[in-house]
Amino acid sequence: MQINMNIENFMRRAIELAELGSGYVNPNPLVGAVLVKEGKIIAEAYHERFGEPHAEALALQRAGKAATDADLYVNWEPCISYPGKRTPACVDQIISSGIRRIIVATSDPTPEVNGKGIQHLRKAGIEVIGGILENEAKRLNEIRAKFAVTGRPFVLLKMAMTADGKIATRTGDSQWVSSGESLKLAHRLRVRYAAVLVGIGTVLHDDPQLTVRKVKGRDPIRIVLDSKGQIPLSARLFYLESQAPTIIATCCMSSEKAEQIKKLKTKTPIEIWRLPEDSAGHVDLNALVNGLGERQIDSLLVEGGSGIAAAFLQQRLLDKLTFIIAPKLLGGESAPTPIGGQGIASMAKAISLKEPAVRMLGNDVVYEAAVDYASSEGQ
């Protein structure tokens, strides 16, 4: 089928609108809707906040009677009614609106939907065209796609490094490896992801806030891996002007330390999660990830050091990575690299990356790729 460029342009607009909901609709998908009549946009909308009207409903409401015989562009398959759903089904509103055609970028893999929305629309006599800018739409909602199918959060590792692969100097100095523009990217990721995680080493060394400051947006939930309960009572994470909670994930914190934390006078909510211990005496990361999923936390941004990165990779919990590569050289065998641990002994068993994307951000290079664990299986 030959695609009219106007169709792609209208869908691209729907995707642009969808991105405006980033960080506010989790665990729902990012969705934009554009209503077009006689080649002109008559209404548009995006899903703005979780629990509020969906993009399609808002666009139809804004168009009113003008929606009759119009085309509707959406980057995500419209939803249907199913047990536990909080908002009215978009397909019913679309059918009653009188639109003549709907153009959908990609289907919704949620088991309760997964093509059923499109089927309902076609049964009602509405023409449906699918697959327009499908790859772009899938990338936009990669978080929702995984969470909908597995119930586990999508996990991204973000690391800044020099051109020779160092994340800090031999003395541990790491502020700042990358540029101010790249720091803004890091904060945009904090907006997009529901939670951000660091290890206790990062807290002891840097005393971070893990809030959103360089851009506008809501703060993520902050998670500290602190197996033995080493976090100081003076840590800034306890005293933030933030509504998002700080979670201390531990397996071996003493009851005395836990009580001291609970008694702190803080403005931000503090939670202590006691999780199983792994064979090395650390927090079981699989138990943590499962707990996040049960809490409806659909995405996790890992900002920890090389040891944390290695642990997530070894447990095959990383879905994607973003490496920010600065035009700097440090050298030195003792300077830390992005992925620590013992490492893989054989090149044949190396974990591959797929779907790589490279772009410039000022003078820094941003490298993104999905982690392909299947490539090392059976080797």
C-alpha cells in the first residue's frame, strides 16, 4: 500500500502530542489523537494524566459535531472495556462520534485489548488503517509494551562516560563527565521513568537528590539499594521538598536503624522495603523488580555505578541502555568503567545490543540500544 505523506505527517503530529504526557500517565501508554477533515486538523489532544480522559475522548469532545465524517489519527490502538478499567472505552466513543476512518500506528499488546479495539471499530463499519509510523510508535511506548505483557517494569541503564570508557577518574571524581545539555537529558529521563535507582555507594559518595531540576516535570520515585543499612540519617534523600517517596531497598538493615529512619522528621515520604537476600548477601534484584511491578511502577531508570550496572546485567534485568559519551580522555587502569563485576570470560558469550541509535547532543555522543540476551544463549 502506497502511503500518502499527509497521512504520515498527521500521525507524526499524534506522536508529538503523545510525548507531552511523558511522566504523567504511567502506567498508561502515551497517546495523542488528531482529527482531520478535508485535509485540515479540526481538533487534537493527548492523554494528560493517569485516570483522566484519554486522548481520543478529548479530541472528539473538542471537535463536537464536526467529528462526523472526519479521520482520526492515533498512535496507539483505542481501548475497550474490560474488568478493572477506570475510564470509558474509547472505541465506544469513537463509534458514536460518526467518524468515517481511523488511522492507527500500532496495536496495544495489553492482553485484554491486543487487536480487539480495531476489531470492534471494523465491525461497526469504520475503516481502519494500521501500521503508519509503527516503529516510531512502538519506540515511544516501549515501557507500556513490556509492562502490559509481563507486569514487570521496563529497565533503562543510563551512564555518562569519557571517550575512553571511564565513568570517573582514578580518585573517583565524576562531576561532571558530560555537558550541561547531557545533564538535561538525564533529567528528562527522570521525568519519563516512574522510578530512579542508585546504590548505597553513590549515596555515600555523592549524596544525590535524584529529583528533576534541569527541566520541568514530576519527580520520580527514588530507590536506594542499601543491603546492610549504611545510609546516613543526614542523607539529602530524606529531606527533599518532593511528594515522590524515597524507598530504601534492604535485606539486612538492623531493626534499630530502621526505627531511626522511621522517626526522622521529613517532608518526603520514606519507605523501607525488606526484600530477600541473594547468594552474595545483597538485595535480590528480581524480588525488587517484581515488587515494583506489583506497585504498578512500570519503569525504572538505573543511575548507579558500575557494580549496580553489572548486577542488573548479570540478572538479565536491563532492557535498554543510554550511554552519554563525552569528548574527554582519562586513562588509567584503576579508573572505573561503566560495567563492573567479574565480566564475561569468552567473547562468544558477550551480550549483544540491538536496534542501536546514535545522535549528537552538543559535543557529546548519545548511544542508545536494546539489550539482546538471546544472542548469548546457548553459546
